[in-house]
Amino acid sequence: MSLHSLLLYIFSRILFFNLIFNLSDTFLFNPRANMNNSLNIMNYFVKQTHKPSSDSCPENPENNKTPLRLISTQTNENLNKNLKDLFTDSSVEEITESVYKRSVLEKNGPKNEVKRELNDVKSEFKLVKLEQNDDVKNELKLERKALKKEFDDEPSVGSLFNIYLKKGDSNDDITSPRFDPALFDITPYFPSTMCGKPNNSILFSLVSSVLQKSDDIFCTGKGSRKSVLTLLSNFYRILIYYNPPDVIPVTYLLLNRIYPEYENIEVGVGDSLIIKAMSEAYSKSEQNIKSTLNIITNQSIDNNNVVLKKYEDLGLVAAASSCTSQLLLKLPENTISGVFSHFRSIASATGKNSNSNKKEIIKKLLITAKKVESKYIIRSLQQRLRIGIGLNTIFQCIADAFYLTKPGMVKSVDSGSPVDPVKVGENVGKPLSKPIGDVRTEKDLRLRYTIEDMEFSVKTAITMLPNIEKVVGHLLDNDDSEQLVEHCKITPGIPVRPMLAKPVNDSAEILQAVGGEGITFTCEYKYDGERVQIHLLKDKSINYGTNNVIRLFSRNMENLMEKYPDVVEHFKKSIKPELEECIVDCEVVPIDDENKILSFQSLSTRKRKDVDPNVSSTTITNYKSYILGIYRVINVSVRVCLYPFDILYLNGESLVTEPLSKRREYLYDCLTPIPGTLVFAQNKNFDSIEQIDDFLQTAIQDACEGLMIKTLDDKATYEPQARSNKWLKYKKDYITGLSDSVDLVPIGAFFGKVSIIPSGHLYIGKRISVFGSYLLAVYDPIQELYQGVCKTGTGFTDQALKDLHDSLQKDITPNKPKMYDVSEKMEPDVWFLPKKVWECKAADLSISPVYTAANRLNASEKGIGLRFPRFLRVREDKKPEEATTSDQIFDMYMSQYNK
């Protein structure tokens, strides 16, 4: 090796390690920086790489810095050209950027070894090229290609499907990112009667097999969530390719629903009815089925050994029972649309014989179901699918599927006629014999961004228009990302997920959030009531009197018409003549006879249904009966007043992109305030944070919780389901202690204490008949896990302990659910399914070795725990997925040190 070559090699190594040291010192040792390390390092790298050379801008001293590249600037011009020739597949810059992206975005894992080897190979490349050693050069070139292929076998950044498929790269493995539905053998999943019949349905056995694979994969280790995402995305691609109408029922089933959430229609089947149907379907006594549920039974595995098996739920009991059932005749097979139709029939069954009719439908499904099918049919009936995936995951999979595989691709197999199972079987493994079911056949540098754009558009669409049939319907019509957002807009009659606020506890946070001194912002009273979304919509089918219909929805899209019929009356009185349609965001607050605000607890004593008992609920259809005078308000035990504070829709126009100042003007123009009935939320505009405290004290004196601080003109749009700095909540108890109460999910409980005191007597605590304390969790929407954050036994009255103990009995599950991230040191005596949300308060937060909340955000990978937590109340208006998130807990923890 020549001296010149050796010096060049040493110099390049010094540059490389100096860069790593600087980046580590800048980004990696800040405990808060771990969230943004990747982005910061990448931005730093791009800035350095793309700086203009000193020749092009000699007057700028910054340009004299050495660019961050694989080679030094001393030999940049000639050597870079030679290396570009050597790296035939990519330029030096492309390879460098790819390596660095992977290195900063991937944590320690098997790829890190490949990364280091690849860097070593590239270093040797420089020396080889300088010495013009063709033999070594060719050998290293082959090694580099092998290593680069190992890197490219898995997508590194962006979507899981951010890979390019060359001819022969696709496969029929449903768990692979390289999957092509055209290669999938669909024949076993087509009913024998489907041949030649259009718009039929794929067999339910495909759904059950995919769910079983997902169940096996989920939480098996690092990368399991990515594997589930890939599996479900490819499953949707099969449906899109072979039978697109099945996408809608499958989506409902995966989300444990049969109708849109806001219609409040569920299957409504209890365990006792399911057990009766299972008893008749499998010719077993009900006692026999109950005896195999949640108990330990012996299962022989060979002549000498016995394994103890525990049936966790009725689904497993059904699966075990169905494999022992023998039928003389071949029965029709369950299809996706057939199962879904039966579920809807069960939900609509009413009258004297409704339970008997429901039982017969369930029995029919079980008799015709195969082993794994029966497991998931039962779990779907119980609305406990237990696959550990939520709304965000489902719609990410839908977005990926519709981007990669377009509806109608397969129609050209036989001149537009339905798929013939025989032809499908013959074509398996022959990608050219059918239209390719994948758009990744050509290298497109925009692939990553267009897939992510589709994911964003689908999630935006379902947020603005939470109706599966409408959103998926537009995707089935081949809408692209822009068209989908354009078609899926806010619609009166369909609730919008409300915008949320971030808690703050000092003026510095407020100042930073609103944009600094001199920026005008607004403060509103934060009323202690129930958030309600009021929809006024036209109904052309009604020709009696007014042609407007009013509907009420809670923050989690529950229909509140029967709970607040007086609110409907209040709103009607305030409507101005020119108002035809609107969506108003407001707070329903309890008041006394003098129109003074009462505590929220008084609102909880109000009945859930304040309707005339002489009027049958079956006569109230789409609430048109209210307009006809049938729907009457009686026995309203607690008066309420409406406090509107925002408007999202007005007379055919969505207002969510308008600034708050403009939306507030529209709100004032369309409604007339009436004392004690409808009053606009008290507000005041400021341009200095010093003015806030006086207004806060006024709000507290007026029986409010505190203030809502909102941007007024700049960055003041309405963002459904978002929690950002545009809206802040500043409450009276934020000045000391934890900056906010938290909404937690009870996931487990500990029994009351029984112990032997020093005198030798047996001490039995007063909570021996109820749960003594509870394990509570936050929700991590990124990983879709519930993470333990505290254990609490304070804040409960004796009656509350008894009520909570009784209400949680039906949620008990024998084993820890897979979506729970709880350390072994904190495992409770009893596990619960995630069904309820409790509001709690704590003194502060601390890093904890036993709790797992926000552990992915903490540099030490330890969790965060609440100190001295106490129970406040049950949040009936929230679902577990709407509980406090791990990101929020992390922000609260960090804010303790930023005061």
C-alpha cells in the first residue's frame, strides 16, 4: 500500500469517528432527545452533505467545512467519479444516505452487524480503487452486493411495503412484504356455489385463518407488530383482488362492530345465550360447557405425561368442541357476507321470541363452522376478538392495501366475468397468467411518500367521516389520496371526533404555545359538564312543520337523544330562521333554579333515558317521532344549560379549516342566546399572559374548572381527534402538584389483605370482600398496548369499592391479555379486559423500574409511574383507547423539570 493511500485511509477514518462523536454528544445524551434523535441526525447529515463547495461560494467561510461523505474532499472530484462507476446500482450519495438512514432509524438488532460490515467493505473499496487491484475489487463488489441485498430484504424506513419488486421478486407468502395476491391460492377459500355467480363472498375460513396467524404472531417479540401489519394488509389485498365487497364486513368484524359506532347497535348477545346455543349445536349439556370454561383440565399428550390446559374463553371451548362433532351430511360453508348478515339479524331480532331466534342463528353458525371458525365466531359475538389491533392499525392496513392493489384487477381473467376457481388454481405460481396484483413493479422514488400519503388520507377520512361503508366505498371506487379526502368531509348526522386540549401549568408553556408575546389569543371558561356535539340536519322525508332534525352525540360518538331530550328543546328555541344545517360543539352543564352552575356530580344522578314510558322505543325511528310530538320530555331531575363554544359546519360548508375567530362569528350569527337555556361560552381575548390569572380567578368564582386557552387567528383551525398546542387547558389545580388529572384503564386488581399480626391473631382487612387495590394503565397508540402506570387503593368510598367490584366481574379474564405491557413485579391477582376508564389524580411522576408507561420514549427504557395516585371518578364518556396516552405521560414527566 502506498504512503498516499495509507494517509488518505487514516484521514477518512478520523473524519468518520469525529462525526459519530459529535452527533452522540449533541443528540444521544439528552434524555428528552431520544424521541427526535433520528430526525435530528438525519437533518444534520443532509445539511452537511448538500452544502455547496468552497469553489462555488468562496466568500462563505462555512463552506470550508469538510462535507460528510464516504470520501474526503481532497480527492473528491476524481475518486467520486471512479466510485460512481464502481457502484453500478447507486451513486455514492444514494448509498451513503441509505446507510445512514438505516443506522439512525434502526436500533440494535441483526441489521447492525450488516451495517458495520457494509461500512468496512466500502472503506476497503476506496483503497482498492486507488491501487487499481481488479481481482480484489471484483471480490469486494460481490460481497457488497450480497450485503446490500441482505439490507434490502426488509424495508428500512417509511411503510413496510416501501420496496421495489423486480420480475420474480413477488411471492405468495401472506406474511411477506413482497406478497402479490395474484399468486395466492384462493381456491380453498371459494365456496363451491360461487363459480359463475357474481358478487358472492369468500369463505369465512380465510378470516379465521388470518386471525389465528395474527394471534400467534402478536407480542411474540420485537417486530411482531410489523408482522401483524404486513399480514393484515396482505389479507385486505386478497379481498380487494378477488372480491372487493368483502372489505366492508371484514372491517366491521375486526373492529367488533356491525354498524357505525354512532348508531349504538350491537349484537347484544350474553354468555348465557351463547352457552345454550353451544349446548344444542355440540350436543353437550350447559353444565359440561361451563365446567370446561376457566378451569384446569387434563389433556393427555403421550402415555406418560399430562399437560394442564386452561380454556380462557368460550371461543376456545367452541373450537375444542367443534373438532369432536361429526356430521353425516355436508353442510353449506360459512362465507364472510353470510356470517356478517347473521350478526345483523341477531342484532335486529326483537319481540317475544327474539332470544329463541337469536339462539337458532348462533346454532346454525356453529354447526356449519370449522374448528378455528367457531372460535372467532364466538369471540365476535362477545365483541372480544382479542387480536390486539385497533382502529389506527386497521385503517393503516386498508390504506396500504388499496394503494398496492387496485379494485377490479382480476376482472380481466375471463373478460370481466367472476373468478373461476378452477382457473385460479391453474394460474397459481404463474404471475403473467393473471393481472399482477401489485403496483410496485417499477422503481418509483416517490413510492414511500405516496404510500404514507394514502395512510394519512385514509386516517383523515375516517376521522372526518367515521362511517366505514362510506370511506371504504370511496376506496372501492378507486379514489386516490386526494380524492378520498375531498369526498369524505364532515356531514351533519355523522358525529366528528372532537378536538382535544393539552394541559399546561405555567405561563411559560402558554407563551410558547400561543406563539410569543404580542400574539392575540383567546381564553374561554372551562365548564365542568358533559361535552355534546349537536347536529342540525335537513330531513326531506318529513313534511310536518319544520323539516329539521336534531341529533346529539357524546365525545365518544354515543347517541344522547334519550338522555337529553330537553337539550333538543333548548337548541330548537335558539335556532335563527336562516339556519338550515350545522354542527355545534358545546358543553352541557347542570344548573339550579337560579341558573347557577352545579357540580358535575349532580349531572351523574340524571337518568340515562328521560322519555315517556308509555311510548315504546320501537316507535322512535331516526328520532323523526320527536318532531311529530311523540317524543316527550318528562321527569328531568336535573336542569341543564347549553354552552356552545365552536361550530364545525354551517349550511352546507365545512368550517374546520377556518380560524377560530371566524368560526366564532358564524356561531354567534346562527344562534340566539337564552338565559338558563343556551348561553355562549364566556370568553375574552388577550395579547399578554399576565392578564390570564385574573380571568382564571373569575372563572373559578363562577364555578368553572378553569380556562381553555386557544389560538385565535394564526394556526387556529379545528383538528378532529387531535391534541395540540392550539387548545390548552389551564385548571385551578394545575398550579401545584401534577399538571392534570389522568384518565387510566383498570387492567387488574389485588385482593384485600389477610395477615397474621404480631399477637398471633388473624387480621382480616375491611376490603376482604372486594378488591383492595387496582392496577391502572395508560394507552400507547403507537404500539397499541396498555402499559402499567400505577397501583391505587385510595379515593374510594366503601360503596364505590363494592360497585366497582360488582361491575368488573364480567370483565375478568384468567390470563394476562397480549396487549398488556406489565412487568412481572406488578402482576395482579385478577386481570381485567380493557373496558373502563377512570379519572385519577397524583402528586407527581417518577422514573420507575416496575412500571412500563412510556418506556419506549425514555433513554433508560424504564417506565414512568404515578406517585400517590387516587381515584376520582369513572369516565363513562370515554373508551379505553381514549385514555391518557404514554406520550402524554412522558410530556407530563418532562414538564416537571421545565417549570
